[in-house]
Amino acid sequence: MAVNEIFPEARHAFCQLHYLKNIAEPTASADETMKIELRKKVRQNAGDIIRPEHVEQPGVLTVTGLLPSAVIENPTAEGKTEQHSVDQVEQERQSIVDSLIRRVRYLLTLKGRPPFRMAGIEMYQGFREVCDCLEVFIAHIPDERLIRLQHGLSEALKCFTDDYDQLSEVAGWLIHISTLLDPDENPYRTGDEVENELVEYLDQLLEQNKDNPTLFTTAKNPKNCFYKLSAGLFRSDIDRFSGFKKYQNFVPNSIRKICVSHRLSLQIDDIEEDKLWAV
């Protein structure tokens, strides 16, 4: 608004990454809600199992050497071997259990980075992978903790299956839109051609989800953001870049704001001036 008021005749482009963040905002909010509720459910179902397995006890000072120690008979070599084998198996079993529990605790700490990294989706997928691993281990190691952990995670995931399916579908939209806007992932196109491709895809989303109220409402947001930003999102005029090579040292930081995601990687030094269709 300030730029339009002070410089009404100025021509400028909008950052594509900001456009993607804007269209991802409702999805990111719903994903954050699912993450919080899923975390609560997992802690409710399996909180006593996933707490840290080793709690340090406060040290106690002792005095040794005042009383004689009991004489321990030396076990036979065969007894030593058997006991060592049993202890080793138990240690390996405990290591597996501890690793799975630590994985669950890690997943509970995930944080999202919209528009592409959704913590709720990632948490759900991680718990589902843990459940698959638990099923395999329980077949070989019928450990009570693993059985209880699998049951707790499975029951928690059941409550969020529909939310996960819808959020995953919308996340796929965001990735597809970012690919449409990425110059490196497509052949040379003008700004008008990119705009037409995006409009066609957004209309397609609305048509495909007209019978699903939730997804239809979600699909409206990219279209609304498009109408607000299209004037600056697809600037194809090159006058702004006259003397581009001369001012190249001053441009990269502002342009690379759209390159944070690997989907929008853009090597400014390798771009030809007449192929830079949008910023």
C-alpha cells in the first residue's frame, strides 16, 4: 500500500514464495491444529511408556572396606558363556525398545515450516512408520511395552485419518503450484503462459472438489490470492532489468527470496536476461 501511494507509477513484482505462503496459510493452520491434537492423544494413550527410560538417581556417598565382602564362587566356563549370551540378547532387545521410544518422543517435537513442511502431516506419517516397525518387532519380540505402544499409537492415528488424507491432498496442490511457477522445472515460458497454466490448474481444483465442502473452500484460497497478486506475480516486462548485468551485485538477495525452497531453486548468475519471466 505504501509503495502504491508514494510511487503510484512504479512497476514491481511480488515474491512467488510469499504467494505460496499466503495460499498455504489455511492449510498450515489446520495442520498445526492436527499436530497439537495428535500429540495430546499420543501422550494420553502412551505417555507412561514414552517417558525417558533412564532416570538418574541422586548419588549416595558410601564407605567401603570396613566389612569383608562375601566370597563369590567362580562359575564354570559354560555358565559364564550362557549368562553372557542371555545378557547380550537382553541388551539388544532393550536397545531396540529404547530406540523406538526415542523415535516417538522426537516426532512429538516436530515443528512446521510452511508452505512445504507441514509438521502435522510429517508427525502422522512418522507415527504410522513406527507402528509398521512395531508390528515386525512384536512378531519376534513380544515385549509388553512394544505391544502397548503400538496399541496407543494406532488408536491415536485412527482419530486423525480423515484430517491427514485431506491435508496431504492439499499439500500436493502446493507442490504442484510451486512446480508450475518454477522456471527451472519447465521449458521457457512467458509470464502470460505461466499465468494461464496456473489459472487452468486452479479452476481444475475447484471443479474436482465441488462435491467436498472442505476441500472446495480450501481450493478457493489459492484462486483468491491469485486475483490479489496476479498484477505483480507474472510481470514479463524487461524494462525493469535494463542494465541488469551492471546492477547484478545488488539484485541477487532480493531475487533469491523466492528461492528458499528447493522447488524454487534459481541460479541468478546463469539466467539469461530475456528468459527471466517473473521475480
